[in-house]
Amino acid sequence: MKREGGKIHVSAEVLDFHKKALVIDLHTDCLIASRLLGVDLGKKHRAPWGITSPWFLHADIPKLIEGGVDGVFFGIVTHPLPCGAYRRAMRNIAFAHYTIKKHSDRISLALSAEGIVHAKNRGKIAALLGVEGMHMLDGRVERISNLYNEGVRYITMAHFTSNRFAISSADPLRENARLGKQGVLAVELMNEIGMIIDVSHTHSEIVRDVCRISKSPVIASHSAVRALRPVFRNMSDEDIKSVAETGGLIGLIYASDWLSGGIKRTRLSAVVDHADHIKKVAGSDFIGLGSDWDGFIRTPRGMKDASDLPVLTQLFFERGYKPEEVENILGLNFLRVFRQVESSSKKRKESA
Ligand SMILES: [Zn+2]
């Protein structure tokens, strides 16, 4: 492994492999800074002088292109207060559509697995929408269908707070949490209409219940592993097995605090350590990418932002991953999940 000035060198072969592969990121929060601070996603942004590890400015369109990203889920995020959250979510979704249209020369909305492939074939980044937290339903399960009709393709069961449908991993009253009747209804409706269920930020007991009743694959869009960094936000081995049993996957998060903690930013190889653990517990078919770029995270040393992503592919090869495993982790595993969610929803519709 060659390192020039601390930077990991990406070989020409690996760079070529990475550019050809279908690369899908399952959670990027770049719309937050765009909406609140007016950051133009069409331009490449640099942090002000002296700031080496900003908490955002990781992903704009030029950086995503440079990093070989072909598909990206834009997180739809609101603050956790339940009152009026649905209205705020709809406003944020409208902003997402406005942003995607504004940059239609380089990105285009994708509503299906085929839509992602189609966008790549046309040389564009597929933009998808994921809602982070069911507090945005304001307690009404049928709004899941409205979100689907607005182009949303996954919903995270909980965010920083618990809601009517699910308990958050951050909830202080989390002992003996179970999925209630409303949560069951939400899972059933998502299975029926083909909305992907996301259990990042969700309490372990709820993850198990959701995976047990879901008839479609379940994802954790942006998470790390609790065995390597024991913290509430991360996935236990049982969570990982539960998700894998549905045929779903865990998107690797690039947040130093969840990967290793400590004052210093983590080494990039920590991301591969977490992948290794998921591989050991469940297999490499159940791993994807879920950066959490721009989600107020501290990115690992060696991969400051989206433009550096090929470095991660280089590290996977150096760790002994086979080319088809790397290809699967970069995007094909998620494509399989998305197709399964779509087809099982169609089957259910036909048999109804
Ligand atoms: Zn999150």
C-alpha cells in the first residue's frame, strides 16, 4: 500500500474498477446545508481556511461525480418535535425536487431500482429520497402512501426521538421496547406499497420485531457495528443477523464518533473493520454504503469527503475482498434489495 503524505494511493486499476461499478450511497444529508445556509449543490465547496474537518460540505454534485457516486439517497430531515412535522417534511421534499430539477444536467430523480441503472447509463447521478424518522407522519400511518407518491423510497422508523410507530435507539426509556400495533401497521403498509423499511437509529428490540414481521428486505441505511464501538446508535450482532435474514443490508456510515469514538478523527480502515465484522456475522451480501455525509459527522482521516470515495474501494481490495464482493458492497447489494422490495410488493398487489 503506497501512502503519499498520509494520503492513500488509489491504483489506476482500482480507480477504473470503481468508476465502472454501480456506486450507491444510502444516506447523504447535503440538502440540510443547502436549505438552511443556501449552499449551492452545483458547485464544489471548500471549508473556510484553517478548518480541516468540517461537519458538513462533504457532498456536492462535483464531489459526488469525482467520487464516482451513481446513486444517492438524499435524507429528508426535520427537527424531532412531532407537531407539524408532516408539513415540514412536505416542504423539505418540495425543496428536494426543486434542487434535483435545478441540476437536471447532472442529476435525475429515480423512483425504482431500474431508475438508478437508467440514470447511470445516461451519465447522471440518480437522486432518491429517504425520510428520516416516522415522527414526520404526525401519527398518521396512511401518510406513508402520500410520501411514496411524493417520490420517497425509504422511511427510517425512528430518528433521535421515539414516535407513535417505533422507539429510537436514543430513547432513555428504552428497556423492554416492543413494536406496537401502529408500528405493525406501518411495516405492513410499507411492504404492500414497496416502501423500503429503514431501521438505522431504531432501538434493537424494535429492529428485531420489524425484521421478524416484514415480508420484504429491511435496511439500516447508515449504521456501524456495536461489537467494535459499543454505543446505543450502532447495530448489535443480533440486529445485523435480523436484517440479513430479511435479505436486507447495513449501509456503512463514515462517522468517526460511531466508528471508533475518541477525540481524533478515526482512520479510514475503521470503516473496513466494521464491514469485516458484518461479513463475519452475516456475509458480504449484507453490506452497503451509507455515508451520512453532511449529517454533522466527522469523516475519517483519508476520506474527507465524497470526492475521496475510491480510496475506500482501494482499502477493500487491500483487505482481501474479491472484486464481486466489492462490486456488491458498492451498489449491487442495494440494487438486489430494492428489486426484492418492489417485486414482493407487486406480488402482494396481484394476489390481493
Ligand atoms: Zn441519521
